[in-house]
Amino acid sequence: MKKATKTLLVVFACIVAVALLAFILVKVFGGSNKSKLSYLTTTVELSNISNSVEATGTVEPIKEVDVGTQVSGIIDKIYVDYNSVVKKGQLLAELDRSVLSSEVESSKAALNSSKATYEYQKSNYDRQKGLYDKGLIAASDYESAQSSYLGSKYEYQQAQSSYDKAVKNLSYAWIYSPIDGVVLSRDVDEGQTVASGFSTPTLFTIAQDLKKMQVVADVDEADIGEVKEGQRVEFTVDAFPDDVFKGTVTQVRLYATTTSNVVTYEVVIDAPNPDLILMPGLTANVTIYILDKTDVITVPQKALIFQPEGYPDSKYDKSVWVMDGDGSLRNVEVKIGVTDGISTEITEGLKVGDRLVIGASVSAIPVKSSDTSKESSPFMPKHPEDGNNVRTK
């Protein structure tokens, strides 16, 4: 009997444990909530889609000219300074002309001397030729006269060239502006000696029309294949961080530059500067829009891969799900255009105002009970103050 009693007690204890566990599970997970499937939608509207490449560059004048001198000498006078606005043909500076004028006078004297010699030798040659034609002089006399004449002729021509060169060099003592523009730099002072040896010394640097600037940007080789002429550009400079300047790609240069194993290509960007805010040499932070479409229908990428539960798989290559007015879903075939990786252009299949399904969510709805506070486990002991369990003395 004792063995049977122990067995019954064990079985009863198991039943109580199972019942208690079931009660807890039902209380926590069952009956109190139920799930509801809802769809996330958005209204189709016109929007913009773009993609860009980032680069850095330098603001530069479109045309910049270094003005130098072709002759050596001392700077006698300077008529312009930094930031001076100049016109084409305007006098910028003068060299001391004393040495150059002396060279002109010396070459002129040599020219006159060689001219006199040439005229004499020519006259003598003409006379000797006449006598030789009549057989009155020997051939050697005629040939000697001819040689002297030709020699004097070449010397006269050389003297003429030297004189012309001296006159031209004298004209270089006056230095004029070759273009309309602004003086960016002045590299000499009055009294300074400049020497034109193997290279022309730079006296001034003049930029043409600072209202029309350009940005020369270095674009990484990984991005250069997508950069084309005519693309829209926005850039900022550290000097004016709150201003956004606009421009257009005008040239993609083929010459590559390698710095620390990084290959870049120069891209020239037209940068209008009507207010003269931009200054040459500023560093520009450039955004080149390699993809730029406005007022087109776009959808999120996730809308193209969404498949609602309980609906057959789409039979189209590219499709989206649209919610009709009655709340039902309809699969619509679409044709896609460009994408920026987040949104995709839709060229056919959707219209403005369509309600596009982009996802689904499951929400829990609580179920009301008549009196949950009265629920209790039949196996738990009653509280001393509960109803019929109140003890009295």
C-alpha cells in the first residue's frame, strides 16, 4: 500500500505542475493578445534622383598671363600694383633706356658704314663687269671685284638686321599689358635689375576677367569614368562656408597624375563669379552630379523586392504592389530607369497618386477580459481576506 500511495502522490504532483505551467503560458502568451498584419504604404509623387562624385580642387582664373621682358636692364618706373585693373595695351612699367639707346646708335653707325662700302663695291663691280664684257680686263680682276661686291652686300644686310634688332630691343623697354584683367602679382620693384638670359623673367601676373573663374578638380581614377562634360557641379570654399557655388563640367583632361600611388585626373569646372566673391587659389570642395534627374517618379528599392504574404509570386520581371481603394493589393509591372542605390526611377507602370506598398508589419492587439482581476490559479492558496476564506474567532 505504501508503494501505491507514493506512486499516486508522484502522479498527482506531476499533474499539478503541468496544470500550473499551462496556466502561466496561457496567461502570458495566449488569449490576452492577437496579431494583425498591416501594410506600409506611400503615395507616389514626382521627386528628384541624383548621385554624385566628391573631389577637391583649386579656384583659378580662366586665363592667366605672365608678363615679362625680353631684354635685360634696370626697372626705371612701375605704373601698376597688386589688384590694379588694367586694359590691353596699357603701360605697366619702363626699363632704363640708356644702354638700349646706345646700342641703337652704335648699330646705326655700323649700318651707315656698311652701306657706304656696299655702294662703292657695287659701283666698282658694275664698272669691272663692263670692261670684262668688252675683253679689256683679265678674268681675275673681274672675279675680285665681284667677290668684294658680294661681301659688302652681305655685311650691309647683317648691319641692317643688327640695327633693326637694336631698335626692337629699345621698344621692349616699355612693358604693356597683353590683355584686359587684374594684376595678381608684381614681382619687381623700381631700381631692380632684370636679366633675360635663357628664360624670360616674370614681372607681373595678370588674370583676365575674374567674373569668370574655373575650378580645376582632382578626381579619383575610380570615379573619372562617370564624369562627363556638361554635368552639374556644386562646390564650397572654406573662406565662405555658408555659400554654395554652382558650375558645370567643361573639360575632362586625359593626363593622369600619380601622387603617393593615388591616380587622379583633372576636371575643369566653369565657375561664374559675378559678385567677385571667389578669389584665385581658394581650395574648393566639389560635388559633381553624375546622375541628376528632376520631377520623375521614383520608388524605394525595397518596393521592387517586396512580396506580400498570402499572395502569389509576381509573374513580371520588375513589379511593385499597389493598394487599391478597397484595401486589396494589386501587382503592377513597371519599367525602371536610373537608380542612386536607394531610390529607382519608374518610367512606366505607375502614376502620381498611386498608393505604393513598401512593406508589412505585425502589430499586437490586446483582448479585453470581463474581469481579469478575478482570475487565479485553482492550485494557489487563497488570501486570508478573500471572500469565503475569512476566518472568525
